[in-house]
Amino acid sequence: MNLKELYQEIILEHGKNPRNLGKTDDFNKDAKGNNPLCGDNVHVYLKLNGQKIVEDISFEGSGCAISMASASIMTDLIKGKNENEAKEIIEDFLGMIKENPDLKSENLKEDEKTKLMCLSGVKQYPMRVKCATLSWHTLVSAFDNKEEKVKIEN
Amino acid sequence: MNIDKIKKEFPIFDEKIQNNDLVYLDSANSSQKPKVVIDKINEFYTKQFSNVGRSVHYLAVAATNLYENTRTSVQKFINAKDKNEIVFTKGATEAINLVANTLGQDYLQEGDEILITELEHHSNYVPWHFLRKSKNVKINFAEINDDGEVTLEEIEKKITPKTRVISITHLSNVTGAILPVKEITKLAHSKGIIVVVDGCQGAPHLRLDMQDLDCDFYAISCHKMYGPTGLGILYGKKKWLEELPPYQGGGGMINEVKKDRISYSDLPNKYEAGTMATAQVIAFDQSIKFLESIGIDNVMKYESDLIEYGQELLQRNNLVKLIGNPRNKGGVLSFTIKGIHPHDIATILDEDGVAIRAGHHCCQILHEKLNITASARASVGIYNTKDDLDKLNNSINNCKKIFNLK
């Protein structure tokens, strides 16, 4: 994998034109994530209905192409899933971005997996893994309504 | 000045970094080390090691002499009046913490004001913030102008009758602005205000003359001036170091210890509690000798030409926006590229062997003021060449290609 492959169309596309950017109307869960090393920040908004299905999800924030693309793809994939499915996808993604060769989740369709795998190249740039994971950790905090600071990979 | 010869004194440039020749443009973060410094650490541990200032055996005496030799070298290098005005610390951060903490113990009172600037590194803000919490002092910020400078007039404007301390950077690690420290000090002293200078970026790039600057404290980071990590220097005027209370307690800083009373050592031991970074101090003497062998005026002239060249080069690059345009500038070229986040820039440059820093450079206040979360920063040292800056520029053009920008 070279850099050109990491910064492939889909990452650049999502990085430049992130989906679900903004503040969801009538969200009922949210969390802020912050990377103290670089100052990047993200705020994830969730609207969870009575059946614990993500009716709407969005994010605000600023960051590099990798973090913006990751948040953008994440919000796309999580919308419409229920909380358990979402958490399983999150775990699957975090496992893949750190060590696992691929995604295992049965809650993801093949084309969704392909999109997420675009971010797998980040593995080779250890200092950049946290860029890709910040929004995902923040989403976990939003689900759990956690007040404390969102952790990042070290 | 033979730059090829100087560069050869740094072993790291013999290494291939990810199959590339290293273009190291991160010296404001930390500089590379010349062989003499690396060798001295090795030699000290191999042939001369002992703790200093305690035992009477041969090695201890010899090590103590080496340690104190560095103090004398530093005194001469920065033209301090007295050898005892040089205190070794674990870094410039500790040096500023020492000043803030000891001024905070008795000297400063509730309602007193500390004046810093928007350019300050977190290490020249957070230690004062501690006093804001513990002593209820107020912190005021002198603002930058459009060129990323803080002027004497702005400082004067922000001084109030309650200002007791002005703590400022000598050279901004983001905009490169060199502050008029001497003039600020003169003004401050006319109003009885103490001046603390964060010299982290000043010391590697500027001629230092404490008696001429006349500031009360000056903090130096040794690893940014071709020296070892884990070492800083606090210059403090003797009257202050004598008057202020100790910072840390422990071995080496005491005179007499009884169950009901303790008295403290004279300077400089009063501020050097515990076993110090001995090998680093001893090796730092070689850093000073290295800089002196080139001549600090030559260093200044050479780096100033480099920065000017880099600035012109980047200004011609249509997507690059330089941060700050100070009249008096040194050391750093900070920039943003429209459409590419600094982290992406740094990763792409790294692939070409060009090492820069991206982020807020520990200056969140400044970045907030500039309305950006991060910037990219290329910073130079004595081993850099115009060729390095050309490579930087080429690599920036490569970023544009990857991001499909024109």
C-alpha cells in the first residue's frame, strides 16, 4: 500500500464532501471527542427511537481527510441500524483498523464492508490510526451517554 | 561556513529514512544531535560515570568538575553575570514551572496580574494557569497583529497597575516572530514588573546576552539546541534566585536538616534537588562548543537566509498560505494549504522523507485566534540547506497531486 492507495478516491471524496455533516434535529444522544495531540474534534449526534434504532446520526467537527472520511462513512453505515448492530460494527471496525485483516460483522453488507476497508490502509501509519478512530470512539460515548473525555488510541 | 562539513557531523543524515535521504524540518520541535554530543554521553557512561556533588572519590570529583564546566560554558554562552545564575532543570517546561511556582508561593498575591501573549506555547501558559487556580491571579493576553507579531506598543497597552509579571516568548514557534524582549524588559522594569522569557526557540537561533536583555528569567530547552533531551536551563537573576523559595525538596538542595527545621543550599544547588540529568549536562557542553565552533552570528545569518529563501519559495506556491509575516522572523515556516488538512500534508511529506510537524504545536490559543485547528510547520536547523526547502516545496506539490488540487 502506498499513499496514493491510502488517499484513494473514496477517502478524498468523503473527506471533501462528508455525509451527515451538521447537527441532527431533535437528537437525543450526543458526545464530543477530542484529540489533544492535534486539536481535532468531533461532535456526534444520535437520534435513537423507542426500538433503539438509529433514526438519524450526524457529526460536526474539523479534521484531516482520514478523520472526516471515517466519520462520514461511519454515519452512513450506522444510520438505520439498531444499537446492538451498531456496537458490533464499531467493534469490528476498531478491530480491523488495529489488527484484524478484514471485517467479520454480519451486520454489514458487502458494499458497506468495501467502503470501510478503504480505511484499512491507515494501519500502516500508526500515528494516523487515531484520526480514523476518533469519531467511532465518540459514537460509543454517545450511545452510552458518557460525559468523560473520549479516549483515543495511543 | 562549510554546510556540508557541518551536516556530516550529524550521524542521522547517514541514515536512510524509509529509503529516503532525510530532509529534517522539525528542529523547532527537537534538533538532531551532532556526533560530539552523542559520543560524550557514551564516553561519560563508559569511562567517567559517577554521580556529582556528593561523594569524594576520584570519579565523583571528576564528574562534578565536568558538570560544573557546563554551567560555566552556559554562563559564558548567554553572557550571564554569575555562574550561579544558571540552574539545570529537566527542560524549559520545568524551568518556567519553577519560576511560576516559586513566584506564586509568596511574591504574587490574589488579584495580581500576569501578562502573557497569544503566541505562547502551552508551557508558558499552563504554569501560570495553575496560579490562576491556586492564588486567584489574573492572566491577560497581549494580542498578535495581522503579521503574527506582538509589539512593544501592544504590551504597553496591556500593562495595568496590577501587572506583576510579563512572561513572553523570545521567538514564536509558530509565526517565527522575534519579540523585542530588550525593549519590553526596559518598559517592564520601569514599572517594577518581572520579565520571564521563554527562550526555547530563541536560544537555538539567536545570540543570547542576558546582561544586555536584562530579563529576570530566561528558560532554555537544550534538546532544541543540538543537545540531549531531559535537560533545560533556567537563567535567573541572582537576586531573584536568592530571594525566592525552593521549588522541589530533596537531596542536594539542603544545607542542614533537623527534626524541627531545615535550611537550604546556596545557589545553584538550592534549585537542583535530587540526582540531575548528569550525562546530559556534561554532554551539553559539547553542544555549546559545537555552536561556538560555527559562531552564533554565522548561525543567525545562515538560518535567516534559509528562512527568507523558504518564505519566498512557499509564497510563490499558489495554494500555500504562510502563517504570519513578521518583520523580524526566525526559525520556522508555518503554513496551511487550502483543501488539505495539515496532518494529511505531514503524512504525504513523510513519504518523501520530509519530516515536518503538523498540529497546533502546543499553541491552541494562537490557532484559535487564527481560526484554524492546526497548521503545518517546517522549521530549520544549522544542517538544513536550500535544497531541503526545494524538496519541501516539491513534496507540497505532490500533496496537491494526491488531493487533485491545482
